[in-house]
Amino acid sequence: MPEWLVLTLAMLAACAVVVAITLLRARRAPEDEDPSETPDVIEYMTMWIGVVYAIVLGLAIAGVWEARSVAQDHVQAEAQALHEISERVRVYPAGTRDRIREDVNAYVGHVVTTEWKAMADGDGVTGRGDELLRRVRVDVTDYRPASDFEAQAYQPLLDQLAAADQARNARAESTGATMPGVVWFGLLVGAAITIGMVFALQIRRTARELVLAGLFSALIAFLLFLIWDFDAPYSRGVTASAEPFLRLFPGVTG
């Protein structure tokens, strides 16, 4: 099911529940009940509950967006390090240079096709990707520089290889969801309490009040969906992109 359809259904469901409960409560309310006589303490509590929950939602959205940005930074760092390896080996003999570049291209091709799809499905990085990166490591570390010029390029190549390996490990660790289950529990319970306080204000008379109550609940549903959508940086909605690999290695295919 498309995510936009899930969002639409969630917002419509939130509106429908609030409106239905409000109308049902209005029908069962006593004839002499005056909605304007809501105690001041209830209005005060409703206001502060809304403020506190808005702060929590804002922090949650900022957290998942930052995690998504960090995940994209890992991809950029890995692609850049591999690109540096591919360019810096130009000082090596043709046979060694071509072998390293071929293995780098094979690894990048596997990442942007097979491994990226596996991450999108929630399976994480692949063992084949580890094997291909290990092959690049062997190519670089086993070569013995034959001149001072090659020796000067050897250590920077090792540094770039370590950077690529570190970025890959960071990418693997950020594949899953970033929000702990207890945080989701707090967000959902807070949403129920915040929307529930709408009924404490005795909103039941005018169409305008019903529309505002429905829009309020739909907004909370949208923000919760937004957090859920950003929660998995590689598999939902606005995901981290493999574009850095494709830009730096334009001729690579899986």
C-alpha cells in the first residue's frame, strides 16, 4: 500500500473517530448541560498537555530527521573514500591499478543494486558486500610499493580504505529504526491523552468546533506518520539516497 494512501487513511480515521465520539457524546449529554461552563482548571490542564506534547513531537521529529541526515552522511563518506581510492591508485602499475579499480567498481555496483534493495527491505547490509570490500582491502594492503612515489601514495590509500570501512559499518548500524519502542509508546499514549482532552472541553455544539477538533486530530496523526516515515533512514519515505555512489561512479552497474 502506498505511503501517501496510508497517511490519508490515518488522518481520515483520526478525524472520523473524534467527530463520531463528539457527536455520540452530544446525543447522550443532558438537556441542561452548558458546554460553556468548562472549569478553568480543565482548560489550563488541556493547554499545558498540548504544549508539552507539542514539544515532545518536535523533539522526535528533529531526532529522526537528524538520524536520516547522518545516514546520508555515511553514504557520502563511503562513496567519497572509494572514489579517492580509485583515483589515487593511478600511480600504481597498470595491472595493479586496473585490478583495484575493477574491485572497487564491483563493490559499488553491488551496493547500489543488491545491497541497497536489501536495506530497503530491512535486511541490512549483505555478506557479499563485506566480501567485495575485503577484496579491495587485500588488493591495497598486499601491494608492495616499488618506488618512493608509490610509497607516498600507499598510506593515504590505507587511510581512505579505513574511512570506507568505517562508513560502511556506520551505514549498517543505521539501517534499522532509530526510535526505541518506549518512545513510540509515549508518543501514542500522549496522542490519545491530548486528543482525549478535547472531549473534556465539551466540544459538541457547532460545526466549526467539530471541524477544528477533526483537524487537530488529523494534524497529530500526520506528525506521528512523519516520525514513522523518517524512522528508518533507508527503507521508508524520504530515505537516504545512493546518489553519491551513482554520481562518483557513473559507469558502474550491478
